[in-house]
Amino acid sequence: MNLELTTTLTTRLPTQNGEFVLHYYQTNQDEKEHLALVKGDVTEQENVPVRVHSECLTGDVFGSRRCDCGEQLARAMQYVEKSGCGVVIYLRQEGRGIGLFHKLQAYNLQDNGLDTVDANLALGYLADEREYSVAAAILNDLNIRSVALLTNNPAKIEALKSLGINVVGRLPLVVPSNDDNVDYLKTKATKMAHVFNN
């Protein structure tokens, strides 16, 4: 079955990081609710700043220091607000696609000495189970010609390109490490090829 966006809705969303139009999406493949925060008129635009952000309840909502997710989300929103045009897509694929329960299990394994990649593998998952077909469908729905992706993850760029998205550049999204996530960030760099420079 080809993925289709089946339910859409838009509403104004003022936030502490800027004012956006919130686009709500559902698809014909699951019951998850995906979102896009849109700033300005992105229709037919080139080189649009886009952040494709996968849900991280612990980081995005509770401000967990175990990762850099919440800070990345806030900085992406701030960047788009300052640019006056852009999109932050929020995909409901918690824990790099393994779900909240298993992510919390992985946390416990990390506390016992495994890194973030080996913890996922020990639970029987890939290091990264995420996929980006919904993000591609949303970008196509918004009728964006090309994007500059706010990311440190080259694999995300390649995944979107393979889905037909014209990614013309990468905008780094680096936040300072802390004592609780420094090893996590090192693992993302060494085992997942994330790029942490400007």
C-alpha cells in the first residue's frame, strides 16, 4: 500500500520559539499523528530550512539531559522563526523508532554500561529504526521545491534524497554536551556518523 496523507488540518500556533502554522497529518498506514510547524509561505520555495525531528518525549517534553533532542527542537524552531520561512516536521517515531517502552529499557542498559547503539541491538532492534516516508509526503504536500536540512545526521539526508526530496544543503544543529549526554553524543559521532561541527 502506497503511503497517503489521509487527514489534514491547520491552525495558528504561537510558541515561545516563534509563531507558526501547525499542520496536522495522519496517513493510511498507521494511526500516528504527525505534525509540521510552518513559518511563512514555503510553497514553490527553494532552499527552505527544514528540520525533520523524531519524537523524543523525555527530551522534548521533560528536558532530559540524556540526549540533545529537546535543545535541537527548540533551536530548530528558533532558526526557522529567525529565517522567516521554514518547516519543523515532528514525526511520531519515538526512541529512533523503537517506541517509548523499549527506549526506557535501553536507558537501563546504558546505565549498566552499554552505549546507545549496543543497547538497541541488545533489545533486538537496529541502531536506528526510523524511516522518513511520512516526512517526504509532508514536504510534497507543502509543495517545497528544495530544502536545506537542519541536521547532524548524514543518513537522514540520504534517506530523504532516496524518497525524492531535493536536499540542497545541510545546516548544522549542534548543542553543547553535558555530563549526562557526552558519551551518547560521542557514540552518535563514532558509530552513527553524525557530524558535530559548524
